[in-house]
Amino acid sequence: MSTISVVMMIVAMVTVWGGLLLALINIKRSPEEVDELDTDTPSEGSREDAAHRAATDGDPGSRVNGGAAPESRI
């Protein structure tokens, strides 16, 4: 390798590793704050989850199809 190649390699390595080091220092000095939305409160879930729970909870009045009997295909 020529001298210019070694110099460019060292510059590139210092740039990459220095950037990584500075990013780690920045994260350590000012960690991410927890938002109100990041809390672990139980959520309502999606519509599909609610429909699945309603269809499988054993209450015939809360079924997805309104409690009606399933259609028979003859």
C-alpha cells in the first residue's frame, strides 16, 4: 500500500470510530426521556383483537355477527 492509501485509511477509521465514540458520549450525557405514550399501560388493542375477544368470550350476545345463528349452507 502506498503512503497516501495508509493516510486515507487512517483518516477514514478515525472518522468512523470517532463518530461512534461521540455518539456514545452524547447518548450517555443525555439519555432519551420516557414519553407519556411509552408507558406500559394496557391498551384497547386493535379492532381485530376486540372482534376476536368478543367472538371467543362465550357470551352469545357479544358475537361478531350480533349473536345470530350461523348461516347453514346446504
